Amino acid sequence: MSEDAHARPSGDAPEPLYDVNVPTPTHAERARTLVAQISTGTLCTLALEPPGYPYGSFVTVAFENGTPVFLISRLAEHTKNLERDPRASLLVAEGGSADPLANGRVTMLGLCTRVEGEGRSARAAFLASHPNAAYYADFRDFAFWKLHVASVRYIGGYGRMSWVSEAEWQTAEPDPLGPSAAGTIAHMNTDHADAMVLYCRAFSKATEITAASMTGVDRYGFEMSAKTAEGPRPVRLAFPRPVSTPEQARAALISMLKDARGRLA
């Protein structure tokens, strides 16, 4: 079940300033987008000594169609733990926010097992993300391992969280704008802050605001934080149609800005 807001006392939730039915990425899509851009995490295994305690270790990771892939040494404590008990989890988290708890993070749980045979696909996926690992990938004590994701906990910052099923995880795809989203957001907030206000006034109920900033962008649309008399409020708007490239997103934003100016004229 998806949860997009902390529980409030009955009647205390303000009316949304936008159409909550606009196309929005699923939590599975958001989670897949987040992990596709992160190459390190915390691998948690069950310790041998003292037995049964969660043991967290920093690891490098790559993703093969959503499946975490590791290149780890049998000399490492986490490998020894996995050889005894394959139950494990991997936590990956965003950085960059002034408030760490506002960052997104994903915890994947499942059985972590050694890749049998040559493991060509796992090797290719890992070395594509970590080319410097090629010099020790063939050392006798190193091997590729995979975490077979059975369940996922997604937290997208405050008030956005849910459990994602294995089926949802496997069928979701990373958002094509994921790698370029931060640049688009920075550009819009630095060079087109006035456009954010026009978008809000023309396409949402946030008509009395004086400032707004973009907080997210994806194939379906974008999100803003609008400054109202009651404080910052979220606004999400949809693109006229889904986009798949930064150029298409730019064209959609320009088209929507022209439309907004026409509506407000």
C-alpha cells in the first residue's frame, strides 16, 4: 500500500492545490529510478559472530534489470555470512539534501547467492558501473553475487513511502529523465523562476502565490513547492503527453509556459 502523507487528525488535511489524479510515477518506478543512479549501498547480512545479529557493510553495487549485483571477496565478513545464511538486504540512499531525511532511499530484501558459471551478464553489468574493478574481478577469492529481490521498501522523503512487491519491482522501469532531472530542476529554478509561478497560477489552485520552485521532474510531469500564506504546498502538473528525453521535456515546458501566459492574459 502506498502512503503519500503522514496521518493527520480528521479534517485537518488541507485541500490539495492540484488534481491528484494527474499521471504520476508509481512507487516502484520511483524506486527503480533512484537505484539506477546509485552505485554504492549498505549490504546487511546475518552475522556469524555474534550469531544472528544484523551486520551492515559498505559495498559497491550495480543493477542488472533491477537485480543488485556485487563483486565480493570470500575473505569479507559479509561473504562468510551469506555462505551460511543467504538472507540479506541492501539499502541505497540519495544524498545532497540539507535534510538527510528528505532524501529518497530504497531497501531491497531477498536471498543473496553466488552467481554460478562465468556470470557474463552479471560481470558486464557490474563492470559497466565500476570499470576500475576489472583489475581484481578475476582474483581467485572474488566472485559475483546477486540479491534476488523479494520485497522492497521505498521512502521518497517525508510522507512518501510504501512496500513494493516483487512483481511491481520487476515490471517497473527507471524513468528516462532520471539522469537529467537534477540539471533540469536547477536550470528551471535558477533561470525560469517566474515560469514556476505562471504554471501554478494557470494550471492549479495556487493562484495567489508569489514564488514557487521545481522539486521534481519525470516522464509524466513535474512537481513544485508553491509558497502560500499558509506555508509551502506541493503542486504537481502533467505534461501534455509523456516524454522520454530532456529535449522533449524542455519542449513540453515551453509549450505549457506559452499556454499559461495565454490563459492568464
